Amino acid sequence: MSKPAALFINKHHYSHFSRGGAHILPVTEVDIHLVTRYRAHGGLDGFADHPLPHVAVCETEDFDRWRDLCSWTLRHHPIDRVIAVHERAVLLAAEMRSTFSLPGMDYETAVRFRDKLRMKEVIREAGAAALPAFAALDRPTDLDRVDWTTGRKVIKSRWGLAAKDLYMVDSLDQARAVVAGLDLSGSHYEIEEFVKGRIYHCDSVVVDGEIRFASVGTYLTDPAGYSPGGVFGTVLVDDPDLLRRIRAMNASVLAALGLKDGTTHLELFRTDSDELVFCEVAGRPPGGVIPPVIQWQYGFNIVETQIRLDAGLPVTLGTGPATGTCGFIAFYPGGGEARGVDPGRFADLGVVEHIEHHGAGNGRGGVRHSTDFLDSYVLRAPDEATLMAGIAGIQNEYWR
């Protein structure tokens, strides 16, 4: 009996799908047709170790070419499913499903998870969560309708990711200066009220419209504050009342947006007055080093889970949370000479995994996006205080 077939629209390095010597693509269960970026951009790094029989490469920044290649593959092969785990591929995958009448997240649903303006409009209509004031920014005159008496605003791409194309402004004059350098055609930007507070994230698995898993963490720093020599990270939350409240917001938001199957990454603010305010949500697995944190704590790979759900395969969500807590700290390039952390110190600091990221930075001393890490360290500890002590120790030892 022949295997079902799936188109995998990929923008990650191919090595992204290898962990601990294993490859997470379900090649024994599904015949995968891979469309990915050129080897020079990391698209086929590690391919020789885990080859596939059907592969096409293209310049994924040429979106029309990317779309045409995916359409050609679906027209010429008996493919049943479309897989996507990268934010840039989610909308294209949904377009292919809708165009070729295939199961999975359709285009209309994907737009609600990609277009930050439409996303918040749907959530506001449903009364699913508290929101910052927001509006479309399609022309410079839209700035005149914003209430500038309420303080700082955020201008950001409606379709952006990894905290790119995001600008903080404190006045109408500052906003006009920023907008003068932007192409506002095509409804690509929005403006919203700046929310002061700590940023949390909730990462979920949804099967048949039911949330089967939801992990909550808080960032060590603001994702939008990435800079050369800076740090980033997350630690899991274990406060029962806060977990309940964040999971309740997450459930209301996902119900409003209409996800049936897949994984999600929701971000929110917790203000000084303890109000939870929605920021945004993506219809794909969390990025960066959050998946390894989830795997160490809960026993399953959330990226693999998305792949299997897209492929129409059953999923297993581990054996439940391990005791203690987990988190990571990551370092951006540009902070001087990186000494790293002596592996002999890992046990004392609670390090369970060290991830070296190749190709970090823009080659000119800059950082490209919020997950453009040089080195990451995943830690486990019996409690949050011990975890934070280990994170502080790593930060102290990392740079020369």
C-alpha cells in the first residue's frame, strides 16, 4: 500500500528538523515533497544525512517563484496534505490548501493569524481579550486620527515576524518621521497603543478544535529590544492562578480565530496593575529555543507535532510535565569575544543543552531579528529561584 503524500513548504535550515541524532520528518509514514530555499541560504544543510526523494529549491524571497513551484508540485503529483512550520510559509501553505481543496488551515483562517490588524479586529468583535487601542496605518494622514495624549505608540508591520519592522514613537512628529521612510502602500502597517508590562507567551497544541496542551512562559527581556551583545530567554511559569488566567485568554482567542488543528504561539502583556492585554498570536510552533524548553519539560517536540498535524498523522504529547522548571538564555552576536561556558560547568549551572547557532548576525556587527542568536543554553532546575541563579551564572561567564 502506497503512503500518503505531503508538500512541505519550508524556509528553515533543513538541519532544524534534526534533534539528538534523530530527524523529525515522518518519512516512514508520508511521502514528503520538499520545497525549500537554496543550499547557500541553509535550505539543505544536513540533507545528506536525511535525504528525501522529492526536493525542489528556489529563492524563497521571490514569493511569486515560491508560489509557482508549490503550485506546479501540487498539479503534477498526487499530494494529500500541505505542511508548514515557518511563519513565512504558513500563509502560502493555506493558499495552496484552499486553491487545491486540501484539508488543514485554510486561507481565510491563516489571514486571521498573520494579519495583526485583522487578528485584533476579530478578537475585539468576539470580546475574547483586552486589547490595546489600534488602527490601520495606510497613509500619513491616518496619524492625525490617533490620540497622542495617551503616550507612546507602536508602529509595526501587520505581516511581520521576529519583532522586525517595529518602531516606538512618543509623539506625532516622531511618527511622521518614521512613516516618511516607510512604504504604506498595500495595507502593510498598523499603529497601536504601547502597553507597559512584562511579556508572556502561551504555546498550544490544538486537535479537532480542542486545546490539548498549553505551556506558559515569560520572556527575560522584550523581544523587540534585541541588539548586539544583548541577551534573550524565557522561563516557564508555575504560578497556578496566573497559568489559569493566561490559558483562559489563550482559549478565548483561539476559539475566536477558529483554529481546528495546529500549534500556536500567543504573546500578551501583564501590566503593573495585573491586567492581561493581548499582543498577537501566530498559527505555528513557537520559534527560537522555546521548542527545546517544551521538550525538556513536557517530553515532546512541538515542531514535530505541527508537522504531524499538517500531515494528518496522530500526535503524542509526552507524559506530562516533569518536576521542577525549565528555561533558556541566549546571546546575540556583537558583544565582544564570546568565551562561552565551560561544559564542565553545565551540571552546576543546570544546563541540559547547549545550542550553537551558525550564521548569526548580519555580518556587519548587527542583529537581524529577535531569534538571531549566537549561543543558547537550556536549563532545568527544581524551582524558579535556582533556575534564575543558573541563568545569571551563565550570563556572568559567557563573555570574556
